[in-house]
Amino acid sequence: MDLHSKDSRVNDDFVLPDLKWADATILITGGTGSFGRKMVSILLERYRPRKVIVFSRDELKQFEMQGALDPETAGSVRFFLGDVRDKGRLYRAFHGVDVVIHAAALKQVPAAEYNPLEAILTNVIGGANVIDAAIDAGVKRVVALSTDKAANPINLYGATKLCSDKLFVAGNSYAGGYGTRFAVVRYGNVVGSRGSVVPFFMQYRDGGEIPITDARMTRFWITLERGVEFVLESLYEMQGGEIFVPKIPSMRITDLAEAIAPGCRSKVIGIRPGEKLHEVMITEDDARNALEYRDYYVILPTIDGLGDRVLSEEQSRPCPEGFRYSSDTNDRWLTVEQLRRLVGLRSDGTRRPQAELV
Ligand SMILES: NC(=O)c1ccc[n+]([C@@H]2O[C@H](COP(=O)([O-])OP(=O)(O)OC[C@H]3O[C@@H](n4cnc5c(N)ncnc54)[C@H](OP(=O)(O)O)[C@@H]3O)[C@@H](O)[C@H]2O)c1
């Protein structure tokens, strides 16, 4: 199974049905993160928008990213230092922007448990600020990134992302006649993103023993490239208030350990506080308002007047009663060999030169 779509549905000419790439200004909050950097490189290589703005706090990350840009396209990128907690700064940054992709977040589960207010300020209040600034600046479309941890959350990170999802869905009501539309994209673990299990396992593989939380654990998995494409596809298709969920494969944590450190012993260290055995993207309760398309699901808003998305019999069908999209009951699974390729390793465990680790 190839996680990269061979037939991406991103429109080559138009970012939105009524806006050409060549005329579009796109701002990415958290643009220096794993997702943001991939988004910027794909935008510049494939779609060439008029302007791309990276919005984040740390000047060093921006400086390094700026230095790594291709000189041919670097002229269309602007770097904006700012914090999503600072509404005034967002108002300034969003001036003249057509599309905002909101990726800035605090996302480490243990850090959020120990510093709950910090996670709330960035992920919840920051999200509310993005909504206000987008409406007042006349931004046309906003897509906010969410995570499987937001479905029936058991940790504070997931709970803050659920609050953020709710804010962005309701943002369509606040926008009223202003025309700004908001949608959410929810997906699972990103292969090799900063602070993920891949770099963690990589640290241990030479020592001969890999720490495993629970041998039964499963996770959804998506590549950064597919995540970026899915956000762009959702941006084009959104009408406002949807939570878009891509159909992506699951993996077993034991298979990932075998892929990264073939033959290594594993030591079971127990599930960490705030972790689930399996992740869910659509709960049974969400499924009542969800539609299934060929490559993705859409959870429709339940707020009055927002859920009137036209249901096309040909393209979608309602999810059946009791449906649950969970990493353990998924019908798509990654094999050890596929996992190995995805993390940039050869069959013998040595690194491939083009390893796509970030
Ligand atoms: N990685 C995954 O496995 C995964 C899975 C599902 C969903 N997601 C979601 O995808 C999004 C992007 O994740 P990622 O993996 O790219 O995260 P990341 O690598 O940690 O990047 C986060 C970005 O946000 C910026 N940021 C953090 N706090 C900020 C603030 N207060 N104001 C402005 N910028 C801020 C960071 O830069 P500075 O520190 O310089 O500000 C950085 O650019 C997040 O919303 C995350 O919840 C991630």
C-alpha cells in the first residue's frame, strides 16, 4: 500500500473554486513545523501561489527555513514572527490573506498534561484568535489541523484539540455574512514528525532493545505529503463546518519496532499516562452525522443551518448506525516491509539515502 496518493485531487489551477493559485496569498500558522515545512515546499514546487506567509514564534527556525528555500521560489515567501495567543499580531499578519492553514499547536501529550494552561492558551485561545482575526481580515477559507486524539479525548492535548475543532466549526456561525468559512482536517500519527515514535525507536535500535508500551497497541498512520495533499483537497471542497477525515492505514506498534530494529528485543514498559491502546477518528456518536466518500469521511456540523451539505448519492453515503473508525478495526494495514520503506530504511535495516525523516 502506498501512502502517497497517485491521483491527488488537488486542482492544479485553483486553490479555491473561485481563486487561482497565481492570485492567492496563503498563510500557515506553525509554518516552521513538520507539517508547515512540507506544506510550504509542496506549495512552492507544485502550485506556485502568489505569496506564502509563514507565521510562528521562533526566529531561529524561520531563519533556517528561509536559508533552505530554493532561490527560484524564495521570493514569494514571507516570514512573520508572532504568537497565535497574540490577537493583534494575527490581525496584522492576516491583512490581504486569502487562505489560512492553522497548524500551530502544542502537541506533546506529556507536556500538555504537566502544563495544561499553556496547551489551552495556544491550542484553544490561539484557535479562537485565529477565527476572530480571519473573519475581521476577510480571509476566505480557513482549515485547522486536528488529530485523532481529539475524538473521545483522554488527555489534555486531545481535549484542547476537540475544543479547537468545536470553535472552528462554530466559527462559520460567527462569520455570518462576512463570508469566511472554516473547516477542520483530522488525521492520525504522521510518519516521522518531530517528537514522534519513529525518531524515538531510532535512538534505541543500536542498543539492541526497544521499549514498547503495549504489544497490542495500534495507530493510524499518514505521510506528511498525504497530509498536505488532503488539507489542500479539503480546502477546495469545503463549504464550512466539516471535519474531513482521510481513509488511512493502521500499523501495529510491534511491526514498527520490527521494521526499525529487526531482531531487536522488545521491553514492555506499559502504556503511558494519557495514551490509548487504539486511536479513534470517528466515534459511534460522530458517525450519525458522518458521510463516507471513496477516500475520506466527512463529519458534518450539527449546528443548525450548517449541516446542509448536499448529499450526492453517487459520491457519498451515510455511515451505518454503530460505525466507528478506529485504528484496531481498520481494513487497511501496513506491513513491516511497507513501514520500513516509509521510515526510509532498506530491507536489511540500513538507511536509504533519500530517507524522508523530518
Ligand atoms: N505530528 C503529528 O503526528 C500530527 C498528527 C495529527 C495532527 N497533527 C496536528 O498538525 C499540526 C502541525 O503539527 P506538526 O507535527 O507540524 O507540529 P510541530 O512540528 O510541533 O510544529 C508546530 C508549529 O507550531 C508553531 N507554534 C507553536 N506554538 C505556537 C504559537 N503559540 N504561536 C505560533 N506558532 C506556534 C511552532 O513554531 P514555534 O515554536 O517557532 O512557534 C511550529 O512551527 C498541529 O496542529 C498538530 O496538532 C499532528
